Amino acid sequence: MAPPSPHALVIPYPAQGHVIPLLELAHALVDRGFTVTFANSEFNHRRVVAAAMPESESPTLLGRRGIRLVAVPDGMGPGEDRNDIVRLTLLTAEHMAPRVEDLIRRSRDGDGGAEGGPITCVVADYNVGAWALDVARRTGVRSAAIWPASAAVLASLLSIDKLIQDKIIDPQDGSALSQGTFQLSPDMPVMQTSHLAWNCIGNHDGQEALFRYLRAGVRAVEECDFILCNSFHDAEPATFARFPRIVPVGPLLTGERRRRGSGGKQAAAVVGHFWRPEDGACMAWLNAQAARSVVYVAFGSHTMFDARQFRELALGLELSGRPFLWVVRPDIVLGGGGIHGYPDGFLDRVSATGRGMVVAWSPQQRVLAHPAVACFVSHCGWNSTMEGVRNGVPFLAWPYFTDQFVNQAYICDVWKVGLPAEADESGVVTKEHIASRVEELMGDAGMRERVEDMKRAARGSVTRGGSSHRNFDMFVQAMKRRESIDSQNN
Ligand code: UDP
């Protein structure tokens, strides 16, 4: 009997910054001959389908040939707050695990045979690893974890036991003990204990629950066949030297996939947006701007501003005198209930002068690749960081949460491809500061040279012969092998 053709079950953590890179990984697996079943939570599946579907097409035309998009309930009710990370994480583990196991077993019974045959491996987001990798083990398929953020932050998770041993964090709830910072090796970034994910939750029960969940995840991940990371060797050489099990395969080329649409025309392939990007408006506006003139401003999918900071940012962009493209999600202002509270007359001035454009969601990858873009005011989410680097765009680095602070340290102190946004004594990043930092970034020739070097290194790593490309080949070959690791070892 012919061996089953390789069929990967790819499972993202249910958040925007996870679904986008994992879907890109799914496309990359299809490029190498895999069939992929992509298991989104039902809630996100609906958003991805709605955002990707051109008015004229039916959902069945959506997926690329070779990728089957499936929906699995996450256990939350329709109106529940999915920004409650702890509840979402725990409910997902409880509700998705049995259904995913069932999906794998049914694929062997011929159910799904028409769509790829039996599932032969699981590629799970590290953040669902605690349950998804157990499911893989129970069902006897190969498995890999993928971490869609920096290797340094992954290394801090894999070092939880050591941090406990060294009395840096508490064994019960992971809170800081004596010192506020730690360094896993001399060349790695210094990290703050208060920025570890569980220490940012804001309530003790939630903190303890997330700490326990992530600690359990370490054991599951250590037993899987591969630990992949959306980073590249030259970005974090010290971390890859100290933690050789972490295999860099990035930066994953998210957001640029094309496919044949109706009538043979090229159309955007599904890349996992939760909101429909204002593609035409952004690109037409950018096309009308001078080369390297535009300030692109986007804070990812979660970050929220208080009303005062939001207004100050608007005024700072005006004060800079530069053209700007600003992503303002409907929910970006804390307690705003969808009302943004722009400064008086701001939107009228913006539209009258044509000097700025405000959108609810952009095709960020395409924006950053546009020659008109000069700098990126960013919250330093890892995807945004990699996307800026891969396109050679310097940063005004403005982190809010957990790993974004380590990413800021990489951008500003290690790679030196950006400047930090600094708050004044009242906690606000002022309009004057924003405008002057933008000016500094625009005029810094050394910064431009360094970011071009990073761009070359990032792109080199994912082209044939580059380190991430070779690593991905090795991973693909291992996942395609038919026998399980256990039977090899016996
Ligand atoms: N993104 C986008 N359009 C926007 C803002 C963000 O396509 O207007 C994408 C961005 O390209 C990235 C992801 O959303 O791939 C955000 O991930 P990141 O890790 O930067 O931030 P998070 O949302 O996880 O905080």
C-alpha cells in the first residue's frame, strides 16, 4: 500500500498575531507538497472567512487548493470577551482538545479522505502546545511546536525551571522574587520579570493559572519533534547558540500570497486577517506619495490607548508635517466604545490637506513593502517587528505589553534600527516628542544603513541556501518521514 501523503494539522492560538504567521506556515507546507487542515477556533474562522471573501466569491473558492479551513468551537459564548486571555486559553484547551483529537482519528477512517487522507503530523502554536502536542502523542503522529515571537522570549519560557531554581521567580505563581531583571546568557537581552506574560495579567488568580498552563506547556513542547520559531539566525545569534533546540524558520512571508481568482485574475490568498484590510484605499493613497516620505502608524490587533494619549498621537502626526497612514481599529481607545475622540477638526484637516490617511485595518505587509513608506510607528509586536525589518523600515518603537519590551530592546539597542518612544513624567508620549523622533529617524543615515543590512540578512535567510530556508527543508523532510520517532529509537 502506498504511504499516506503528508497531511499536516496546523493549530494556531486564537489571536490575530498567531493566525497570520501560522497560516503562512500552512501555505509554505503546501508549497512543499503537504495537504494542510487549518483548525481555527469557530469564532476566528468566521472572521477570517468574512475578511477574505470578495463580495463576488463563494466561501468554497476561498481556501487555496491544499488548505482546508476548519472551525472548532473554543468553548466561549457568542458575546464573551475574547480579550480575556486567561479564560480564552483555558477554555480553548478544554474544548478544542477533544474535537481536534476526533478530527485526527476520523481522518483515518476515511472521513476527510477526499481532502488529504489521514493526518500525519500536527504543527501547533506553542501557546496551544500544552494540549495539542499531547493530542499528537496520543494519536501517534509527528509533532512540532511553532513560536510566533522572538527566540529570546521563547527561551525564557523554556527556562522557567531554571528561573525558579535561581530564585528569580516564585514556583507557585511565577511572580518576581528578589531581582527585577534576568539574563539567560551574557549576549542575550536583559529581560524584566514583570514583562513575563503571566505577570502582565493584572489579577492573581489569572496570573497563577496562566503560569501553570505555560509551565505545563514546556514539558509538552520539550517532547515534540521540532520547536520552530518565526525569527532568523542573524537576528538572535546568541539565543540560537545557547538554545539549539529552537530552530529559526523566519521571517515568514505573511500577507503577500496571491492566488488565481475568478476569470484567471490574480487575487489575494487567504492570509488570516480578522478584519478586511482597506487595501485599495491604502495602496492608492501610498502610490500618490513621494518615495520614503510616509510615516506608517499601527499598533497591531490588541493594543489600546487612553483618550489623552490617542489625541496626543494625532497631534504629533500633524506636527511632524509628514504624510502619514494611521491604522485606527474601532476598539483602539480604552473605554471609547468605538468613539475615538480625535482632536477638534483633525479629520477635516487630514482630508482637506490630503496629508494623512486613517484606516481601520491595513494590508500591513504590502504597506511596509511600499517605497513611499519611510518609518514605522509600532507597538513592537513580533510580527510587526519582523515585517518592518524584512522591508527595511526604521521604527519609532512604542511597546505596551509583555514581549513587546524585549522586541523594543532588539530594535533600539541591539540592531539599532529604531528609536524608543519615551513618555514624559505624566506618562504621556507628547506630540513634540513624536514629531521630533520622526524627524530624527528620517534624517539618520546610519540607521538607514543598518536597517538595510538587517533587511538583506532577513531576506537572505529565507531564500534558497539561507539558514531559515535550510531549516525549513530539514523540518519538512522529518515531518514527511513515515515512521514515528519512537519506532526509530527502538
Ligand atoms: N496587521 C495588519 N494590518 C493592520 C495592523 C496589523 O495586517 O492594520 C497585521 C500585521 O501585519 C501583523 C499582525 O497583524 O502580521 C499583528 O501582529 P503583531 O505580532 O505585530 O501584533 P499583535 O496584534 O499580536 O499585538
